[in-house]
Amino acid sequence: MRFLRIIMVVLMGLALTACSSKFRTYNGPSVTAIQVHKADRKMYLLHNDKVIETYDIKLGGEPVGHKQYEGDGKTPEGVYYITHKNPNSTYHLSLGISYPNSEDRANAAAAGKPPGGDIFIHGGPPRKKNGKPRAVSREDWTAGCIAVSDKEIERIYSMITPKTPIMILP
């Protein structure tokens, strides 16, 4: 009886560990494109021309307009692609976006400033040392990225592959 109880405790622990994993699997239609509508604070995952998922998003602290240079708080606008998956992100999980492109670099150089980089789709802000979520005090809080909740980035991360095009619209 005692042995059976130990086995049950171990199995329950393994089940809880599996449930808390941030790495999900996805078996639906492939995501062929991502559309971000900054003004509406919406992100759409598409399979061809059909929307398969919709997410509310947070943007850079100064979201109106195209990102011009590092530190302007803007989220880029234009056509980019997902460069890579980052399983060790400070922001739970993240997907790299190919900003800056050559036009972005040229525009920033003309202004005498660096274009910046490290633009991602990512989860919520880093957790506190005690593991609790950090409160976000304003609507748009990123440094130019596209943010969703930690649970949402887990789903998105499982659905997206590198090289997926992303169109970021005003």
C-alpha cells in the first residue's frame, strides 16, 4: 500500500510538471503569415487568407508611427519575418523579428542614430525574484516589441516557425 502511494505521488508530480511546461505542441493548420494592426492592438495568425488565431497586444511606449531609431519607443511598421525562436527569453518565450532591414538602417543613419534591434513578439514582463508576475502600469509598455501574455506566447511559440512573414501595420 505504501509503495502504491509513493508511485501515485511521483506520477502526480510528473503530471503537474508536464502541465506547467512552457513548451506546447500544435497540430493545426500552419501559420503562413502574421498581421499586426497597431492601432487596434491586435495580432492575427493566418493560414493563407484565413485568420486562425487573434490576440490582443501591447506595443512600445510611443506606438504611433514607424520605428526610426534605437530608444524611440516605437514598434516598427512594414514587412519583416520571424528570424528565430528564443526559449531562454527574459520575457518567458520570444520570437525574433527581422528589424532592422536595410531601409531601416539607412533611415536611422541619415538621422545620425543607430536603428536599434532586438524586436520580438514576447510574453509578459520578467517576473519578480519571488516568481510573482510584475504589474504593468500602462497600456503600452515594451521598448518597441509586441507583447502578449505568457500563456499566449506559449501557444504562439508552438505555432510559428522561423521565416514566417510578419506584416506590421499602423
